Amino acid sequence: MDIQTFVFFFLSAILVFASLRVITARNPVHAALHLILAFFTCGGIWALLQAEFLAIAIILVYVGAVMVLFLFVVMMLDINMDRIREGFWSYLPLGAILGLLMVMEMGLVLGSKYFQVPAAEAMVPAGVSNTKSIGALMFTDFVYPFELASLVLLVGMIAAIVLTHRGSKKSKYTNPNQQVFVKAKDRIRVLQMPVEKD
Amino acid sequence: MFDNFVVPNLLPAAPELFLAAMALFILLVDLVVKDGRRTVIYGLTQLTLLTLIVWRGIPYFRAIFLEQPDAFEALSQITYTFSNMFVIDMMGDLLKLILYMAMSVVLAYSRAYLIEREVMNKGEYYVLALFATLGMMVMISANHFVTIYLGLELLSLALYAMVAMNRDSVASTEAAMKYFVLGALASGLLLYGMSMIYGATGTLEITAVAERLFGGGANRTLLVFGLVFLVSGLAFKLGVVPFHMWIPDVYHGAPTSVTLLIGSAPKLAAFAIVMRLLVSGLFVMVADWQNMLIILSVLSMAVGNLAAIAQTNLKRMLAYSAISHMGFMLLGITTGVVSGDAGNLLNAYSASMFYVIAYVVMTTGAFGMILLMSRAGFEADAIDDFKGLNKRSPWFAAIMLMLMFSMAGVPFFIGFFAKFSVLQAVVAAGYMWLALVAVFFSLIGAFYYLRVVKVMYFDAPVDETPLVAGTNMRLLISANGLAVALLGMFPQVIMSVCAYALLRSL
């Protein structure tokens, strides 16, 4: 076993463990932290496959931005996860059997041939930068999907705003113009009260 | 690095660009227009769709009614652009034209319903509807796995938001949540299938996938493995058994105007991506996917028609009816090739295309009737709400009668010819048993459509008040009902256009 194979299996084991902990951890903060670990490890595996741009992107975007926000929200919300998770473990036996069966079936269909460590078949020739190629493709051949993706993000933004925006709250402020032109009549109302008898 | 790059020809994608620009423009206009009824936004949205209808409709008018050969010639061109990611052919062009019409009618029906419900009548509703239209256009014109997926996401995201827009309703929120989670699952299945096929062929471009497969040498196990996931993902999006569970809940829970949108136009786009992925891309695997589709189709007809009988809610009943109709539509696609002989190809696929178009016309009318009956605070979505409709308004009862007869497949409405042409293709392919199963379940299906008719004509009305609806709505829904009857008298017009479109596209 060469060093690359060892690193691959090492990272994969951490990835599987972290992913499992994401769904089994009782504490949502722990789950989020394990999700960060999973993303980070995934980045490591991609770097091993010489996709260094994707590896950096997942760490910068997911670990750096998305997960920090996520963690922030999870810590702010005081959710009682125990109530939500009631009965969660009772599904475990059936779920585990079904999951194992599916993994076995996929393994039988695809055979051992595809479950090997990806040898670096697609060796990148020296002097070609992965990141630069992705950038070039994105603005030439893939310009149409690229623009569509921006529209998808825009729709996501519109959807988020329309579903959460509950009308602008007017802050209390005074209009100086009205203050200057105010008349005594506007402020004081003289009432005529009939005199009570007896 | 940029040596081989040619700046893409934008002309074939002009309708998409126009629609995207208009949607962005309307989004900005919505910021400055302070109008509670959103008349300006609605007007601009309709203007966009009507412009597209006239723009793309004129060539068809010239070709079909004026019989100008050069118009035919121009329509039957197949053009690729954006590095072969975008294709425009006659099938796509025709489906898009019908899509614009369907969306325009859908929004017109929804107008009064939205005005009565303040919380939904926002400018974003119309903008999201336009983006959903754009997503469907992208799907129809896709020649690349990535564009199919992005179009699908654009459509789905807009729809999830529209279902959830009625925020105060628990049912709508629940429906949106279910739709979102199951839609994400379906997208995952589709993507997994696509990645497997990419692994086997080394390309994401649909026409290139077909070429590699014709060339042979691709790993068959991997292909079949990917195909299973691809078909499952498509089945989810079409809503056929066993991937149908989201349909009844989403149709029922969503506000009726959104149900109308989900139930009509997206079926055209779903048909288009089935054709692009399975027929254009994986035609070599036809024997494999035809068998899968037969199972899906028979199950859908059985479950859809049987479960619809038990429903008391009209929206839910129409949801099960949608499942059965999609199963029927798939029958046509399953019979294109019989034991290696592709003689029945054109016949079968054009029957399916005709079926999908007919279904969109009928379902738009049926949900339109629910919208017509509804008032502020009253949804009119129970079958009992249609009791004695004949006494309240004989004309609209007659329209609903035509729509229900057409959906049931009673002769001389468009639904009959749609069913008939699919059955003809099935029999021509030699699947006698399949045709018998389809007829059997259609007969069962006729029961629940006729029940609606019986309720309208023979039950005493609960609510004696006459219907209140705007003139536009009355005219449009009458036109829709009459279209079901008239197209039933001249079905060959649409049928031959479908056949010609597929002849020139495949």
C-alpha cells in the first residue's frame, strides 16, 4: 500500500465517520461541527484527485462561509432536539437493514471493479492549471449554464425574501417640517364640558 | 486556450433572452409601482407572454394556415448553439409555443383568485411564474445534462416558493416542504444517473452521448445502472407510480392558482426532457428503458384511477387523475420500438406528444373551473361544492361537463382522440394486453369523472347564489371548454403538426 492509497482510505474513514455523526449526534452544534469535518475531509479527497480548485472552493465556501453561518444560526436557536428526535432510534434497525441491502445490491451490480482507489489515470500534463482551465471553460463553453446558475440563485433570493419579508417596519421618526409649521390648535384641544349638577 | 472558441449565436435563444430580460425588468418595476392590485405587473407579465406567442406563433400560422413552404422550411431547421448545449428544433419550438399559451391562460385564470388573497398577490408571484416559464423553456431546449438539470432547478425552485407563498396556511406550508424535500431527492436521483452515464460515455452532451453509444464500447453495466436512476428521477418529476406520493399532497395543499400552474405547463417540459434524455440520448438502450416505462405506466394507471375514486376533494381527485394520465402518456413512449424495429417510432411518439398537449388543455380548464367557483375565503375545491351547478349556471356546468367528458375519454372530445391515438400506437406495436389494460383502467377512471357530472346535474345545490366572475375569466374559460370540444372535431390539425414536428426533430 503506497502512501496515496493510505491517505485515501484514512480520509474516507474520517469522512464516513463524520457523516454518520452528523445524523446521530444529539447536540445540533456537534452535528454542525461534524459536518464541517466532513466537508474538510471531502476537500482533502478532491485534492488527492488533483482537483485542487474544487478542494479550495469547498473549504472556502462551505467551511468558511456557509457552515459558520449555519453554526451561528444553530447556536442562536434554542431548539430542543430531544423532542424532535423522539422515536428516531426506533427506526434504526429497519433503516440500517435497508441501507445495508442497498449498499450490497449496488456492490453486486457494479462489482469490485469500480470500487478501487482511483489511480491517477488522467495525469495532468505539466504547465496546465486546473483552476485556470475551469475558469476558461466557465466563460466560454459553459457560459450558458453559468448564466442559468446565476438565475437559479436569483430565484432562490427572491423566494427567500418573499417567504420571510413581512412588510417593512416603519421606524418612529419626527418630520421637522411638520414640527416647524405646527399650530397651537393641532396640539391642544379645548373641550367644553357641561358642568355636573349635584 | 480560447483558440477553438466561437462566440455563440444568440439568435436561436432569443425568446429565452427576451423572457429573462423581461422578468428582471418586471422585478425592478415592482419596486417602484405602489399598487395594491398589481395591475401593472400583471399587465407586463401578460404582455411578455403574448409577445412570445405572437412572435413564435406567426411562423406556425404561416406554415399551417397559409401553407407557405418557406415557413415550413424555416421551422424544420435544427440549430445548435452555446457549444451544443442549446438546441432548437420543431418539437421544442412547438412545445414552447404551447407553453407560452398555457402560462398566459394560467395567469389570467389566477388573476381574480390572487386579488382576493392579499398575501399572495405580490409582484414576486408573477416574476416567479416567468422564471418558472424560463426554466421550462431551458428544459425543452436542452441538449446537455447540465442545462437539463439547471432548467429543472429553475422551474422547481420557483414552484416551491409559489406553493409556500400562502404563508398563513398550514396546508400550503406542509405541501411546500414535502415538495421541496421530495423534489431535492428526485434531483439527486437524476444527477446520480447522469453522472453514471457520464462515467460510461465520457460526455455530458446528449447528442454526443448518443454517438458514443452507437459507436459501442461503452460499459453496459454502468449504463444500465445509471439508466435506472435516470428513469427514477424522471418518474419523480412526471409523478408516476411508484414515485407519485408528492402529487396528491402538493396539488391539494397548494393554493389553487399554483396547483393549476404545477398541473399544466410543467408536463410539457417533463415530456420534452423524457424525449431528450431517453429517445435522443439513450436510444441504444431502448429495450431497457421501454420495459421500465411499461411497469411505471401500468402501475400509474392502476393506482391513479383506483385512488381517485375514493377522493372527496376535487383537487386531490384531479391529482390522482394526473398520475393516471401521465401513465397513459408514457404508454406511447414505451411502444416506439418493437423487437428492434423502429417502424412504429414516429406514430408512437407523436401520439404521446398529442396526449400531453391535450392533457394540458383539459387540466387547465378543470382547475380554471375551481378558480372560477372560488371566492374570498372559499376555495370551492370539494366535489360537493359543485352540487347543483346546473341550476346556478347552466353554461358553466356545460363547460365542466365537456372537460370531464374529455378527461374520461368520451368520444368526440379532444381527450378521446388523445387516448385513441396512443392506443392505436400500442396496438400497432403488438402489445395487445397493454392496450386492454389501458382501456380497462380508463373505464374505471370514467366513474369518478362522471360522478362530478352527476353531482352538477342531479344534486340539489347547497349554495343558490349565482356565480360571480369577471368577464375575462368567463370568456377565457368558455373558450377553453369550447377548445376541448372543437379540437375534438378537428384533432388531425394538432396531430399532424405533432407528427411533422417529431419527424423533423428526431
